[in-house]
Amino acid sequence: MKRRDFLKNTLFATAAMQFPHLWIKTGMADTDQFKLTILQTNDTHSRIDPFPMDGSRNEGLGGIARRTTLVNRIRSQNPHTLLVDAGDVLQGTPYFNMFKGKVEYETMTQCGYDFCTLGNHEFDNGVDSLADVLQYAKFDIVNCNYDFGDSPLAPSIKTYEIRQMGPIKVGITGVGIDFADLVALKNHQGISYNHPYKRLQSVVTYLRRDLGCSLVVVLSHLGFRYDDPRPSDEEMAVKVNGIDWIVGGHTHTFMKEPLEMLSKNRHTTRILQVGWAGILLGKTDFFFEGQKLVAVKTEPMRIDSNLAECSKVAGNWS
């Protein structure tokens, strides 16, 4: 046996012994599948508590404590799980008005988030305020199409990040929406927007070709689809080659299943957005044979009172 094949087989065998529930027989001779899970939210808009029981359409839904319970449950079944968010974490309830984002980022940290990108509402109190509250986010914030220059945000934002999940190397980056007509100039002072596709293509190519990522994920706060020339997730999936998974945000679009599209170079890209306010948690399982993605299974999960034994989310917000 060649040394390369020996090392590859040893890696798979070791992982299979440590996490046997992550390796699924396919029925094909001598072939196993490795399962990686991505959990996602978007546009949670400071909804720390469930919606009140007031007869509204969303009554009793959501809540970060319930989400934490569900995330922990899924992670206990598959330790190779990433939890990500597509932005607009802030603005929408008195928690933001009173604590400026501290509560949102502290509770996300306790929930176990791995990555997040920036939405337009993150800038509602300006750059200095956002830089201050990001100290409570003990996870990576990614964006590749904003220039942060010498702004206070520059040390907190990464262009991309790599995460090794079992035998699979995952590349994660993010893109943000144009500030025009959404964010006052004084609130993004020192930070400039660039059209996302060219910059994103450079990052995606680097992640795949130079860093050897088998799964490339984009956290997007562009919006799902428009009737005008604004950049969108749907257009990005076609014009940027090499993206596997787009975690969408901004348009509050509820999707029961991902939209599958082919890029200009015939790469399969899937898009999923799960509404807003933390009503749903998107759960997607990615199945690999070796380094090849062979199947995707998505299940949007409703956050409601059926998650009875909620994890405690602690904090001192006085």
C-alpha cells in the first residue's frame, strides 16, 4: 500500500472508532460517508426572549435559551457541528436599546456560535459602539467586501477563517450589503463597501485551491433575491464559482429547503435562509465520501415551547 493511502485509511479508521455515529454506510463496497452539520440563523434582531403569548402569528416562538438547548442536543449527536449566523443580530427589542448589543453577543457566545457576519443593523449605534460590544463575541466575525482601514473594527473582523472538522477542512467567509440608504454615513465612518463578487471570488478560489478546503461557506447579508440590479444570494451563486453553501440573511426569507443552483463554471451552490427572529434553526447535514461532497440534507427546526428543558443562559445586564 502506498504511504499516502495508508495515512488516509488510518485517518478514516481512527475517526470512525472515535465517532462511529458520524460514519454512515452507503451500501457501496468499502465506502463510508462522513457527516458534518451546519446550524444557522439570520436576522435574529435582539430577540433574546420568545415572542409573547399575545395572539400574534409568532406567539411563543423563538428564544435564545431554547435555541441553546436544541444546539446542545444536536452537538451531542454530532460533535462535528458548526453554528453560524448571517447578520442583523442587533436592533429590534429593548435589549438593544438598553445594552447596545452586549446581551446579544454574550448569549450567542453561550449558545456556542462559531461564526457570524455583519448586517446593516450592526452599525445602528456607529462604529465605536459596535467595536465596543464585539468584545463579548467569543467567536469569529467574517467579512471580505468591507474595507475596515484603521477603524476600531479592523482588529475584530477576519476576511476568512478555516475550521478542520474531522477529515474535512471548511472555509468560511462573509459578505455584507451596500451601506447606501441603509446606514447613515456617520455610522459607518472609516468603513467602505465594495461590490462583493470580485472580492469574494478571490477568497473562495484561495480557500479551495490554495488552502485545500472541501467545503466553502459564505455567510451573506446581501438578501435572497431582487427585481433590480442589487447583488443578491441568487445572483452570487451564479457569478461566483466554488461556493458550496450560502447562509442567507437580510430579506427575512423563510425557506423550507435550499435553492440549488449552478455557477457559471457548473459548480453546485446551495442557498438557505431561515426567516428572522430566531423562530427557526436551520440544520443541514453534509455527507462526504473522502473529500467529495455527495449529499446534503436540510431540516429547518422550529423553536417553540416543546423544547421544555432549556439551557440556562446567564448574564448580568444591569
